[in-house]
Amino acid sequence: MTERDPAIPMILTAVATVCATVAVLTYYGYVQFSKPQDALLLSEFTMLKTVPGEDYKVSLQPASQVAKCVDGIVVMFDTEQKGLTGVLVNNRKQAVHCIGEKTPQQVMP
């Protein structure tokens, strides 16, 4: 570049182009920003360890969540709030895997 052509207009043009591109992609749904409510806990879960010969008590009323094995990961579906799904994770945000089931062909409603 010569001294007569300052780089500032080129830098501003590049920044404006990036901002406009992100705005257009967001408008058409290609870029989505997560919201705090997207990361809320679906419910609290506790694992009951089973010991052979020892009884444990659970409620007869079923939970409002159901689980399905999808691509080897436990996916939770809420039956009260339609469309609310999530991956079951431990306290370190590691996905809980499942074994012995094939990938379902249809997702539960």
C-alpha cells in the first residue's frame, strides 16, 4: 500500500462485511445463539445402586420423563412439556452412554 491509500477504510470495510454476514446468517437461521433457559436442568436425577439380595423402594407413580437410546447416548424426553428434550449428562457434563439398543427409527412425540 502506498501512503496515499490508508488501510483504515479497508479494515472498516472488512469489519462491516463480517458484521453484515453474521447478521444475515442469523436472520435466516443459520446461526443460533443459545439462551440461558436452554441449559436449565430438566430435572434432578439420582442413581440407586442395586445390591443383590437387598430391597430398595421407589415410587409407583412414573416420572414425567422418558429415556431413549439414540446413537449410543441416553436422550431424555419430557412428557409434560412437548418438544423439551435433552441429553443425560453427569456432573462433569459428560454424556451418559447406553448399550444394547439400536438407534430408533422414530423419535417419540
